[in-house]
Amino acid sequence: MNEETHTLPKAKMGKSRFNWFLWFIPMAAALLCAWYVCQDIIFVGPTITIYFQNAEGLQEQNSLVQYRGVKIGEIETLKLTQDRQQVGVKVQLDTSAASIAQKGSVFWIVRPELKLGAVSGLRTIVLGNYIAVQPGHGARTNIFIGVENEPIEPIQALDILLLAAKLDSLQPQSPVFYRGVKVGEVLDCRLSDDARKVLVQARIDQNYAPLVRMNSKFWNAGGIDFHLGLFSGAKLTAESAQTLISGGIAFATPPDFKEVATNGTVFSL
Amino acid sequence: MDKLVACQTCGLIQEVDDVPKDSVIKCARCNFQIFHRRVNSRARTLAFSLAALILYFPSNIYPIITADYQGQHVQTTIFQGIRSLFERHQYFIGSLMFCTSILTPVLKIIGLIFITLTLDWTCWKKTRTWIFKVIRIIDPWNMLEVFLLAICVSMVELGEVATVHPGRGVFAFAACVVLTLLATLSFDSRLLWDSPEEKKHYE
């Protein structure tokens, strides 16, 4: 027994590897930190402030700024201005959307809306209100004034003005019909400056714009027509189911075509 | 130093010559590494705790939980989570979370760094021992960090329409936890009371 202990095996020696590797761990940690900081400083777009009359439904750190359905920024803080008249919404834009921070960009808050004949912003009921933007092309700026509603897009279309004695059931987004086909819609209704007429701003789709001539006749197509004739019997007509609720405008053009109406032409209703 | 070593793997008792620096001993039979002390303890502990300290900051600054809940896009850092616990009068869980995920890790990391850095100093020996005692006391509480994610998830009140996914800071946080663990594991407490020449040998 005693002899065996004298012939104990010798342990082998080996090079210890990976000792130099040890200091890569703090270095990697530092690199990761640097990457985080880089993401915060370099890979982040500009911070802009948008002033709204009412920031209802927006949440700090929470609500998004979207353009074409894509998130382009996040709301950082909501603050009341000094004079308590507005809410300053501080938005952190993504790098990809840095060009949004230009003069002429228009911001508005998208809320769920339930209008007759049109429902919009349904997504916001679930996902919360968000800020939408229409980009501008001016100089760089970081301060914007938000608008209340989505701006009317300057699309290719014929805008005409109709003068009516009274509004009846017309409202924005009421349809405009030609032979029963919807060719446009009402954009805006308001009283004229002297309050003697109602101004109805209507937009005819570009495709149908040639139908509107200087001698076209417009009439209110809302509601129900009820005729009772001796020989024809009772006759109940309505332009469409939609006009029953939201009103509508119809027009016809006499066979003797006059020149095509231009933007801003005034017709009487 | 000690001439006889038993292999931790196969139990073979063997003789060991003097070990030069930057080399390791291997068992004559099973070729596994054998050691008296934890290998390279001081440098390892320092490296791991430095890395943990570096990652401690992003793990607390950046959100570790991102939740989409009923259209709300919530990002929560550890500290915000604790604050919201306090706001809901969950003082016990809140302070427990504060201790386990903010206070004790940083105490432990700084303590380990202090010990490993000042190991050569002849003075402050008692302080080092005391710090090590404190580290040993708070060590089990550190392990609660593992449950932090579970607490966070329950904190955002998982509903049917909620999706919870890890935020940016979660990698730093996990790495910080693992590195702290490794730092404690690689620290050999015998370093604390080694005599100067033992120190030369074992560091």
C-alpha cells in the first residue's frame, strides 16, 4: 500500500487557453452599450413639437405618428402650453421619416368618426388615436401647428360651388349623382358671408369632370319624391338609399353642350 | 504548494509539479482540468463584474417589456414597473423588486469589483471580508431577478388582446444577470485571506 503512494501518477500540464479571451467580455459589454447609445443618438430622427387645440386620445410614450399606415414616430410627452390654449405634443420621429420635419407638413389627429354614410378611423377604437401627417416640402423646422381635421387633399378633381337657398339634409360627404351614378361628393357646407345663401362645395371626380358644363343644372336629390297622379297612380322615388339618410345632389346637362366648367365655377342649386 | 491533488471528475489522486503561470493541470487519467483553486479567479471576477456593471446601466435605462394592450403601446423599464407597483399600493412586492433587481445587483457588482481591485492592498483587509459577507447575504436575493419578468408580465395584466414582447433592454438585463452570476461563481473567497506569496501563486 505504502509503495503505491510513492508511484502516484503525475498530472499533465497543458497550456491554458482563452485567458486573453477574458477581457473581451467587458469589451463586448462596452460595445453593446455603445450600440445602444448610437441607436439613441445617431439612428434617431429629429424631435418635433406639434401644437394641437385638443390632444384628446393621445397618450405619452404610447401613441404613434403614422404616414401611409406605417409608424414613423412616437409621442414622447404631452404638455399644456404656458397660455393653456394649446397642447404641445413632442414627437420623436424615426430616421426614415426625418424628411417629415419640413415646413408645410400638416399634422392631424385621427379619431374614430361615425358620420352618416361614412365610418372612418375604426382602427383607432382598438389601437388608440394616432397622429397622421401630410408631408410638406419646405425648409427644415421642428415646430408645427396641428390641424383639427384631415386636410382636403389637392387631388385632380373638379371643385365647384353650389348656391342653395337652404341646406336640407346635405352634409360633407353627401354624394353627387349623374343619372343615378355617384360622380362626386360634397366637401363642405357653409353659410355665405351675408348669410343669404348656403354655399355647398362639391368635388366631381376627374373622370366625370367633363360632364359638368356651364349650363348644367343641379338639384337636391335628398329625401323621397312622392307623386300622386290621377292616371299614373302613386309613385315613390328616391335617388338611392344613401340619399335618404345623408342627402345628395344630382345634376343633368342639357344636350346642347356648353364649355366645360372650371374649378370654382358657381352653380345654383 | 500542495503536491497532491484529487481529480474532481474521476477521483484519481495524483502528484502535481509547480504550475507555471498561464498553464493548467490536467488529470493523468481522464484529462480533465484539475485545480486547487478556481482558475484565474481574480481576473475572471473582475472581467465579469466589469461587464456586468457596464450592462447594468442599459438594462435599467431601456425598457425591458414592450406590451401592446388594447391599442396601447406600453414600454416599461424596471424602474417604471416598480413605480407603478407602488402606485397600486403593492408596497411589499414593489420594494422586493427594487431590492432584488436594482439595489442588490449593483451592490454586489461594485463590491466584487472593489474586492478584486484592492486585493493587493495590505490595509482594508477587514473591509474586504465585511464586503464579502454582505455579498454572501444578498446573494440569494439576487436570484429573484429571474422572476422579475414573470412579475412584469403579470403587471401589464395580460388580457386577450395583449401581446407582450421583450424590449430593447432585455438583452442587457439578461446578460447582466448571467455575468453577475459568473462573477460570483468565479470568485474564490480564499483570495481574501491569502498571504502575499500565496497571492502571487493563485491569482
